[in-house]
Amino acid sequence: MTSPPLLRVENLHVAAAGAKILHGIDLTIRNNEIHAVMGPNGSGKTTLASVLMGHPGLEITEGAIYFEGEDITGDLPDKRATKGIFMAFQHPTEIPGVPVVQFLRQALSNRTGIDYSIIELRLKVMDAMADLGIPGHFADRYLNEGFSGGERKRNEILQMAVLEPKLAILDETDSGLDIDALRTVSDGVQRMVGPDRGFLIITHFQRLLDYVTPHYVHVLVGGKLVKTGGAELTARLESEGYESFRRPA
């Protein structure tokens, strides 16, 4: 019997505050696949990432979202996270007074149902930091407090490495990164690609895709996926921009 895809999005229509944003999105992601969604500002990229994570401010007016064959359309974000969906945010939230290692301990316990001791969790975090080239003192800093933009994005990739989600959604994680931080992000993705995991990378730059080669590239314009192709599609976008995808075929 064939297993269901990791993620299946069917005819998804989404609105926020009464304004329609996404118009009939169809998307299928399987394990061991990297999908990239590219589009201009205002095309609905962040809305797509957020609705997959269950953002309460977004209204699904039509369609459905399935995760490993289960309908999760109405699930709240914490339930989706427990099932194994992770999102690296474009603008990670600052949480003063909560050390990174403590946050990860709680998040991992919620994800797995296992009550990790501080020592067990610290060892796991330190291993992940070593793999990603992140300094060890990072674990004891308060979550995103005083972090530079690059440090916030590195922290998101560290969370992904520790939590080991089944589906990782990266919402413009490459935005504003210097070359070192970009390599940390790309290394984190490359290390985790495998038969038990899929990736959805949201971006409007080719930079990250120079380091991480997607299996599929989707062009999102005006709330619709107007084109799907292989990694070669990024070269066309780089040379032509998005204007050619706005015109009727």
C-alpha cells in the first residue's frame, strides 16, 4: 500500500480580515523532497507558510490541508507542531528571560512526549551547535534577545536541528543574511534532508537556492501558483523576473 504524501494541499483559498489572499493552491510534498516557493512581495508567500502552520488570523474559506493523510485544516499551531511541522519565521520573536536551551527543552518535550533532563537536552543542543558551527555560549542567551538578524536565523536553524520535524517550512529565512549566516542555514537544510523529512522553502531570492538545490520550484503570483518546474526555473526567474508570469499565457 502506497503511503500518503507528507503534505497535500487541495484547492486552498485563504483570507485575512475579509481580504482574499490565496486562490486555489494545490501542492504536494513527499518525504525526501525540497520544494521552493518563489514570488514577488505581496504575492502571498508568507500567508501560505503561515496557514500551513495554522495561524489563527487566517481564514480558510475553501479547500483542505492534509498531513500524512490526516486532515489538519482545523488544527491549531501547537497540535501541528506536535505532529512534526516546524516553521522558521522571517522575523523570529524575542522572548526575554527564557534561555535558548530551556525553550528547546520544552519544545522538544512537547514534540516527542519525552521529558528530557537539562543535561540530556544540553548535550543534544551542543551536538547540533557543533554541527552547525554555532558558538556554545549561544545556548544560554535569552531567546532572540539582543540577537542580530543573522543570529536569529541561526537560532531558527538550531531549533530545526534539535526538534527534527517531519516537515520544515522556512519563511524567507535567507532574507537579510550575510554569507556566513546563509551557509549556516543551507548547511542545516542539507544535513537534515532525508527519507523521513520534507522541506518547503519560501523565498524571493535565488541566493539560498544556490546552496540548496530544490527538487521543485513553484512560482506564486497574485495568490496563485502559476508555474511549477525544476531547479532550472530559478535561472529563468533570475533573468526575467516575475513580470513574464503575470501576463496571461
